[in-house]
Amino acid sequence: MTAKISAASARLVDVPVETVRTDAKQAFLKQETILVQVDTDDGASGLGYSYTIGTGGTAVLAMLRDYLLPGLLGQDADAVEAVWRRTYDATRATAVGPITSLALAAIDTALWDRRSRVASLPLSIIAGGAKERVPVYDTEIGWLHLPIEDLAAGAKAAASGGARGVKIKVGKPSASEDAERLQAVRQAIGPDRDLMVDANQAFTLVEALRRTSALEAVDALWFEEPLPADDVAGHERLARQTSVAVAVGESMYSIGQFAEYLGRGAAGIAQPDVARIGGITPWLKVAHLAEAHNVEVCPHFLMEIHVSLCAAVPNSRYVEYIPQLRSVTRSELEVVDGFAVAPTTPGLGIDWDLDALDNLTVA
């Protein structure tokens, strides 16, 4: 017996940032959180979400309300793959692109939430069940505006608190200033913690190549988004000329983009974002595609859902620690000895505070 979708609704919730966050290209203004609830004729429901970091939330909401949600009615909620494909195919004029992918993600995560609840299984198990916990690295201490003393102190505190790695933003006008900051952080965390470096697409290929020596000097684990995301050839050339893994994914919106990077050896770390790739359904495909290329997965942001997805697949290496949902949830990500523990409750594993969501709803 199939369960038909009987209702689908969306809303936009503005979640304030927990701290000042800056990188080489932008500031994190607020988290525009798009929530979708899907109800089915068997009485079950699922709540999914997506996000932007300050702009475009109303565009995603309009895409859902005006085009995508009406098409869900009457579809089989258990046929998640079919629903995803039909919805995607209905948006050909705007795919591949962030507005469509972000809207799809809110729908798809809602369907997976429902699926997990109906099965009485946590997302980590129903999506694969590869492991129970995943190492954590801390990005919250590494923003570009922080003075070098604060960087080093924050990194030392994170490492002392159990974080297995820390990530530092680069993109200062002077390469020597970036190098000095990286050296200070490496000294603060010692040789046994991983140090990740993120440029947020700030460099040309020539400049990225010029700066790799500083990354190699501190034994950086990866060089994240060194170039614009559409410069596959540049990433390929960079990957061939440095011992530091090139990490990409947060600004990619389709499985095909990951396939091109992986097929050309242009990515040593895959970083799919469940919202930006279009949901759990395509996220898992990217993770398995990376596994086929012997590449590890370290997803971008959204630790509250990515912990379960990382626990679902065998080739995950890290969960990124950036707490952002504490004002709208009743519980936090559990971290034990530097490892994020996958929730064992049915559904996405996010304990939403519905009253707080109501208070922050803007549309």
C-alpha cells in the first residue's frame, strides 16, 4: 500500500548567525532557512529544510510555492527517487542552478525525514549505516577577520577540546600574512591535528600555485575552493602540482559537476552540501561516486544533518563544526572525544523547536 502526498507547505525562517563569520569573498549575514513539510494520507509527515547565507531565500520560497509543491500532491511519498526526478524534470528551465537545487533539497529532505520516521530508523541507518560516529574539525575559530592572536588561541582551544582538525580561511592581500597566520595555527595545534585551508574561490590559478608552498610548509590536509568553482581545468592543473589535496563541492549543484571533477582528478576531497546538491538523494550518489574514485567525502556546513549522512557512507572523513541551529532546536550535535555521534532517533535527527521557528518565520 502506497502513501500519497496529501499536503505540502513551505516557509522561510531567518536564523541569526551565532558569531561574525567572514571569508575572502563574503560575510555570513544570516541563515535564510527554507522549511518544507510534507503530509501523506496515512497520517505520516516529514519536515525538511534548505538554506542560504543571506540572499535568495524568498526566491527559493517562490520556486517551491509557485511551481514545485503543487506538483507533489498525489505522488507516492515512498518513491523518493521518482519524486525527485519528476520534480527536477519540471524545472528544466532553471536547472542546473542553486535556486532549483535548494528548493529540491527542502522537498527531498522532508521525504527522507518521513521515510525514516515511518521505518522507525535513524537517517544514518536507512541511508547506508556505515559507521556510528565521524571525526569533527572546527571552522568556527578560523574566520578571516580574526587577528592572528585570536586565531592561534581559538585553534589551540579547539584542539585541546578534542577537535581532530581546524580550518583557517585565507585570502589576505599579502601571501606572507596568510603564511604567518597558518604557521601560528600549526604551532598552536601541534603536529598531530589536521589543518585545513579555505580560500573561498579567491585566487587565480597563478596565485593559488604561488601560495601552495605556504600550505605545504604547514602540512595542510586540503586546499579548499582555491579557484572559481567553474574552473575545472584550473583545479586539475593545481591538483597535479601540489601535494595538498584540492577540496571542492560547496559551490557545485549537480552530480555531473562532481563527476567531471572526479573524472579529471581535479578533486582530492569531495565536499557536497546536501542543500546545494539538491537533497539526500543526490548527496548519496555523489558520496558513492567519490568512493568509486577512492576519494573521501567531507561535506560543507550543515553539521546537524551531515553527521547522519557521513555515518551512512564508508568514505566520509570529517564533519565540519559550525553550530548554527541552536536557536531553533532543542538539542545539539553530540561530540565525544572529537567525534560527532550520529543521532539514533528516527528521522533526520534534528530536534526542531517549533515555537522558535514560528517566532523567526518571515514568509
